[in-house]
Amino acid sequence: MEIIVGCQGVRLWLDFIVLNLRINYKMTLKTKEKILNEILKASLVDKILVIADYKNLELGVGFTEYLVAKGFLPDFVVMPVTKNDGDEPSIAVGKACESATVIVAFTVWSITHTLPVQKAKKSNPAKVISVPNANEKLLDRTVAINYSEVKEKALVLDKLISNQKEILITTSLGTNLKISTKGYKANPMYGEVSYGQHINLPDGECSVGVENADGTLVIDGSMPPDNLSIWGMIGLIETPITLTIKNGYVVKIAGGKQAQVLSKILNSTGKDSYKIAEFGIGLNPKARILGNVTEDEKVLGTIHIALGNNIGLGGTNYAKVHLDAVIRNPTVLVEDQVIINNGYHEYKYN
């Protein structure tokens, strides 16, 4: 069941829920200020929608309370926990997104690549911030940072990985993957979001849609589900998962128990889930690989390759999942230029 509170009633409802549920505002004031003033740069004319599922109620209520204290009148939606990253929220949540110009979502599973969020992003157009599987320590460590160097690197990478015929990715564990990003413009993400764009928090990456891919990918960092799901859990990789990829699709999965979980997910969600959707490069100097993929994929010195839905990246492949696989210490070549060498960035960025 969803709970939807319009802007006119949000003040009374917040008072009620704080008194009755003993809400503890765990996110620090510094982090809330960073999100509102520097990342969102929202104004009082914005129609703000805050979404929280039942497991992230404290973060959602705390941020909504902060907005009200600053003079905003946000709408607030409490939703059930979905099944996995990319799982579609209810019609009621979609309806609430229709008129929003700013959407901030605190959820267990990411709703970034879902249809109502992507529609609001493009049509309204809305600024979208997704905060999946987060906690106060993660946010305080990785969000309230100086993004200046992250921005410099992201803008250079934007030019390097956009619309490329061939990018080669290798690792010491056996990754040897060629990808094409032809037709795709990269998305540099550095702690700012404009209307018509989305970011996840923590932020700090440059990602691009993948047109085609061939070769071998050895996953040794982490991968969703990083919480217990209907298929099981992956999270931090214990035994590397090896994917064989042909013509843009995964055709073979090898490894241990976590590889079996991945096979279950893809088998149950259809052919479109096997597609290579995204290539991303982590840039956040405060992020650490701890088994939370939203943070792990932002770690400086990593890359991630996603399977499934690529609608949010400018593609046309709709799948029920979007699964980011984090790879440690990669070497990346673009047109025979080494831009990352065993995890170290070697391009000029200032």
C-alpha cells in the first residue's frame, strides 16, 4: 500500500509520523544542505516529490522535513519495497511523478531506470536523484565532498568514451572485452543535476550506452542484488563471475553460487536482460567497495558494465532489470590510447 501526502498536508503529516514512529533524522545537516543547495539547486517554484519505501522511511521523512523547514512544500510518497533494481513501482507512484520537476527517491532498489521516472525526466522535464540502498554513514562520507576534480575528469571522459567504434577493456583476471558506444553520448556525473537528467547518490562517474560488445568479462567487485531478493543475493563477489559475450548479449555464465544467482535472474526476466547496456567509469575518491553497488560503481579505479535496461542511457532496450557489475583495476584503451592502466587514470584532465 502506498501513502501519498500532497504538499498542503505534508507539515501536519510529518508531525504525526515523527511523534508516532519516533523517526530519527540520521542524515546530517551538511549532507542535506549539499543535496538541496549544490546538487539539486532547487528553487521554491519547483514541484518536489520525495519518494521513500518502507525500509527507507527515516531518510525520506528526514529530507522532507528539511525541505519544509526551508520553505518548500513537497509531495511525499511512501511505497512498498520493490523486488529488484529496475522493478516498476505502482501506478500510484507513477501518477505522483507526472507533474514533478524534482524527484528524490530513497529506496532499497533503484527506480532510476523505471518507466515513470524516465518519463518524468524527459517530459516534465524533471531533475531526478535516486538514493538506493543507502544509509547515513555512506551518504555523509561520499556525498558531501568537493566535486571539482570529479567534474574535470568526468568532462574529459565524456569526450573520450562517447560515440566510439571500439573500446578495449582488460584485467589481470581475464577480462578481454571490446565494446562499441557508437550513437551514444556519455553521461558525465559530478554532483550536479539539470532538468531532464538523473543521477544516483553517491555520485561520481561517467557512463555511456553500449551499442555492441564481444569478448569475456570477469566480474570481481560486486553486483546486484546486493540485498536479499527473490532470486538470492550477490553483493561482494566471492568467486569471480565470468561472462562470455557475443554480439552484445551474454551467452554463457560461469563461476560459483553467485553466478547461479545471476543465471536465475536473467532466465526469469527474459532475453532483453542479457544485453550489455552500459559502460561506466567510477570517479568518487571517497567511495569504497563494500558490497553496496550504488557506492561500489563510483569507486575511483573501477569500471562497471551493466546488463539489461538501457532506456535511461538513450537506448531502446527495455528490460525488467538493470544490473551493474563492478570490475576492479581495469585497463581501458580508446583507439589504442590507454586512458586507465590497472585502475590508474592516465589522461590529462586539468
